[in-house]
Amino acid sequence: MKFLLDTSIVSAPVMRVPNSRVVKKLEQHGALCAIAAPVWHELVFGASRLPVGKRRAALEEYLQAVVRRSFPILPYDEVAADWHGRERARLEEAGKTAPFVDGQIAAIAFTRGLTLVTANTKDFRSFEELKAVDWT
């Protein structure tokens, strides 16, 4: 594994107008990718909030048939929690507050030596030594 995909990247192929750059990168590097358990949560939560209908059914099918089968789901474990706790304290001391879930995702990427792939690199800039790239 080389890349950890953020929610923004996993969602890109099923947007009303799919991001062709992301789709191409996923086709090229998909076998080297994983997602974090908090990303899986965001995806399931987002689909579950939609009204019952064609869009929701299509998203749920995409999650089960494509995402779950294509990408390992990495847990937020003790090692990630330790790193995350230290990073939150460091950021707080510096007067910065990162969203909790972004911190979990960053921790999973960092502690596993993966590059985080996101459309929102600014959300992850404050995390020390985290490698993040934007495929959009």
C-alpha cells in the first residue's frame, strides 16, 4: 500500500460530474490504495442521510460493490490514537484546532507510512510530517 484515500477522493467518481483526473489516478493506482475507517464512516453516513431513492441506492451500491471490494479499510488503532493525541496537543499549543476526524485520518496515514490523497490538502497542512497530495 502506498496511498490512503480521503472521502473527497473516494466520492469523486460518483459526483454528478465525476472528476476525470481522480478517476484516471484511481485506475492507475487503485491497487496501492486503502481507506481509513473514519472515511468509511463518512461515506456510509453520507449515503444513509439521503432520502430513499435512486441516488441513495446507487451510492450504496457503489460503496459495497466498488469501494469495499477495492480498498482495504484501515482501523484507527492504538498507534494512530497515540500519534493523534500528541499532534492535537501540539496543534492546540500552537493555537490551531484541526477537525477530529481529519486528525484520525491523518494519524492512520502517518503511522502506516502512507501518502494521504485528498482534494482538501489545506485541511491537513498543520499535521507535522504528513505527506498529502491532491489528485484533483
